[in-house]
Amino acid sequence: MTNNRISLNNKRDSTSDSSRKRTRIQIQNEARIVRAALDVFSTNGYRGSTVDQIALTAGMSKANVLYYFKKKEDIYAAVLARTLTVWLDPLESLDPDGDPIEELWKYARQKLHLSRDAPYASRLFANEILQGAPVIRPFLDNELKTLVDAKCAIIQAWIDDGKLIPVSPLHLIFLIWSTTQHYADFDPQIQALNDQSQEDLYTDAERTLKMILMRGLTP
């Protein structure tokens, strides 16, 4: 797999007609391919997925898929770019002027809702990381680190002002990631152990996480 750099604005970098202005139909078809590819890649992994599978899932011919994306790697990069945008938006919105406890809870709740509503995106990201992040490593080392460093600085400022207990900001972010994305990434295990409906499961998960975070972070 090539080390394509991820573009978070979902701009196509390598499609066959990238020099021409796209029509509404072209934009719709690209989105259709990306949605289908997310399903295929998150289920089969990168190596186990084929353009034929993506085309079948999208309800399009292989030739039509390859009109928009030259090869499987380009489709994968586009899916990851879309996934990263969706998953990082909540962290971007952490407001330094807001109430620290409420801001952190709002972030955790948004991440939990994403695990419920977009589990394939989380699984795709997890699979990429488990493979050593061959496509998104430059993004992790640059854009993501810059973003996380900035948000850690906000959390540390809240701690210095006595608004939060003294914790490691980075490990607090890791804790929120692990306790929310777990519901997407380990869904078969959760379903095997859980006797509740999906709605009740996430209601209890939200209530539990809120109690632990809000009580645990209050000075």
C-alpha cells in the first residue's frame, strides 16, 4: 500500500477527472462509492477488500468505480479522509471559554454517539492503526498531534485554574477515546455480554460515563 497523505477536506487527489469541475451526479457517485467502500473495508480490512466488492456494494460497475478512483488505494485514502473528518470534529469544537466539565462531557457524549451511529468508521480507523497506520501515519505525526497538543494545553489551563482535578490531559483524552470507541470496535463482544436493547445499552453507557467523568474531574 502506498503512503498517501490524508486530506481532511475530502478533496480528491488522484481521481481520473480531477482537473475538471465535477457535476452533481459525479459528486453523488463519489459519495456513493465512499459509503460502500467504508462498509467493505471495515468488514474485510484493506487487504481482504477488492474494487469488485466495492462496486457490488455500491451497485455500480467496476469500470464506473475506476472512472472516479484510479485504484483501491485511492478509494481507501478517500474513505479514511472522510472518517477522520467525522471523528475529529468533536475534538476541534472543545471550547476553552466553556465550562471545563461540561465541555469534556459534551466531547465524550459526541464520541459515544459516533460509536453508535457510525461504527464502521471507528472500525476502519482501528484497523488502519493496528496495521501500523501505513496511510495515515503522516497525519498522526503532524495534524493530529498538533490538534491534540492544542487541546491538552486547554485542559492543562483548566487544571492550573483549579477547575479540574490534576490529571494528565493526554491520558484523559485517551480515556475518552477508549471508553467511547470501544462500543464500535468491540461490538460482537458487547452483544454477547449485553442483554439489553441497543437503545438501553447506549442510555446506560451514557449515564455511566457521564457520572464517572463529571464526578471524577470535579475538584
